[in-house]
Amino acid sequence: MDLLTQDEAPQMNIMHLMLVICLNVLVLAELCMAMYMASADPENFTLVFVKVFFGMLIPTLVAGFYLKRKLGSHLGRVKN
């Protein structure tokens, strides 16, 4: 019961794949930045790392969730 044509389905798969790849790269960059910033203060490494990493990770995941839903709603409009 797939309402997508052959041309539309691969396009959405590519868009979702690109979103996942971009989010993965962002999370990796955030991890590197958090490690770098935390290494400047070895005595408070854990505290600095957690503050920096999760301070960047949470907005990234929220934005990824929002964009994923936006792509899904775009997919719904393509079906109709």
C-alpha cells in the first residue's frame, strides 16, 4: 500500500540518509570540542566535559528530531 512513486521514495531515503550523516558528524565534532575544552582544565575534566558536551548535544538532537519530523510531513504531502 505504498503511495509513493518509484522516483519519490529514493529521494526521501537520500534526504533521511543525509540528515543522519550530518547529525552524526555534528555529534562527533561536539565530542571532539568537548574533549578539547575539558582538557584545558584537568582537575574539572568531567564537569567541563559534561557541561559542554550535553550543552551542545541536546539542542542537536532536538533539531534532528524536528528535522526528521519535518521530512516526514514533507513525505506525507508528497503522498497526497
